[in-house]
Amino acid sequence: MARTVTVGLDGSRESVAAAQWAAHEALRRRLPLRLVHVWEWEPTTRTPLVGPETQRHWAERIPRETADELRVLFPELEITSEQLAGQPAAVLPVAAEEAELLVMGSRGLSGVAGFLVGSVAQAVVATAERPVVLVRAGEMEEDEHRPDADGSPSETTPYRDVVLGLDTDRPSEALIEFAFDAAARRAAALRVIHGWSLPPAYGYAPGAMDPTLSEDLATDEASTLTETLRAWREKFPGVEVTEHAVIGQAARHLIEAASDASLVVVGRRARRSPIGTHIGPVTHAVLHHSPAPVAVVPHD
């Protein structure tokens, strides 16, 4: 059975933006689009006389009406919709098992607070075994393209860069391939960012260190990054790649790069442990502060 691009819908503004982003991605991948709404009955004090069957009937409109709207916008796209019962944080990772990727929405906050990744989205990102993309409320297709000559938004100009955050100590083939493939499908450049830090002793006793140490380390880190990407450049010869081995926190550099990106790609190490799951500090920070859509790719 062919995989799909699957969207988790809840009727919110951000999930509508996620559905439209997913429709474009399904066209890029030549895959069907699957809309999934997870229904969980919760008695409320505002509507004490409304039973579960009535609430479910109301909820059934969410995937159906979204599908109808998308069919008008994307008549060439195969779209299915369904409603599943249960807790969204538990059901959506299972639904994602049959998907090429799962797309969800996240809300914006004002000021410097960044973006709000809800408990459901965060739980799904931490447990799904397929890539998960989070899309901001209000995200438009033209946001992923460079502005036209007069600075106006456009869907016909080239895509902004795809940005990949990469740890060269433990590089993941699944993560790298996802980023190169995303760039190739968009005919976009790929910007690879690897953050590294000086040894702790350098900060405690700078006078005892060779003053050229940082330059030598920077050269070594850049060389390692180049070698890590060499085979992937050969596999995707049409993708223009720029490499950045930068000193300092990787999350800060990725968030800065995200301001001019069509997609940010980060990884999550799949830890199967009885004590729970872990997203990782870099991925966690990018999820909360990247203005561009963020793809989280699980890997061993």
C-alpha cells in the first residue's frame, strides 16, 4: 500500500495551515493526502446535555469540511479523511506509521516567547517513528519562497533554503537523506549547520592553551562536515549545498537561519526506554522558536 502524507486535524487555525502545507507536500511527493481527526469525548460544564454521540457528530465535520475545501484548492490531489477515536497523543503516532510523514500545527505567541508546541504535538514528536512536521498558524505557501523583485510575496519565485541541523559526531543517514530530498523536491539550496564548542579547559585556563587551538579545531570540524556530506552530494548532484561548522550553540544558529528558510530539518534520537521519551535540547529549542516549518526526523 502506498504511503500518504498524513495531517492531524483538530479544527484549529494552525491545523488548517498544516493541512494546506501538507497538500503542497503531497503534490511534491506525488502521494495521496490523508486527513485524520482524533475524537475523544470529554464532558463539559458548558454543554452538560450534549452527549458523546452529538459531540462526535459535530466533530465529524472537521475532517470532512477540510477535505472539501482542499479539493477545491487542489483538484488534482487524492484526498481521504477519517475520524479515529482515542487520545490524540496515542492515536496519531500509530496513524503516522502508514505515512511518509505526519504534519501538525503549532500556535504562535506574541513577543519573544516564540511558538507554543502543545502537549499533544510534543508527545507525538517524541514518540512517532516517522518524520513529523510542525507548521505555524498563518503559514502560507508564498512564505517559503523568496520575495519577487519588488519585495512582494510570491509562489513563483525560487524556494528559500532548506536548513539542516547536523551533529557530525553521530550523523544520521535518515536525517541527511530527508533534508537532501526535501531540497531536491523544492529545487532549493541546502544549508547544513553543525554547531561545536571548544573543550571546557579552554574556558577555564585560556593562557595555558595554544592560541591556534580554536583555528585548528575549526578546520577539523569543517573538514569532518565536508567528509560527512561527500557521498550525499554525489547522490544529489542537483542540490546546491553550503556548509557551516560554527562555534556556539547549534540551536541559536539554526533559529537564526530559520528566518530565511523554507523548511528546517532536525533530528530526534529514537530512545526506547521505560523511563520515557526525549526530544533533545536543540530540537526542542528549534520547535519553539523557528518561524519556518520544522521537520523532526527520528533516527537510531
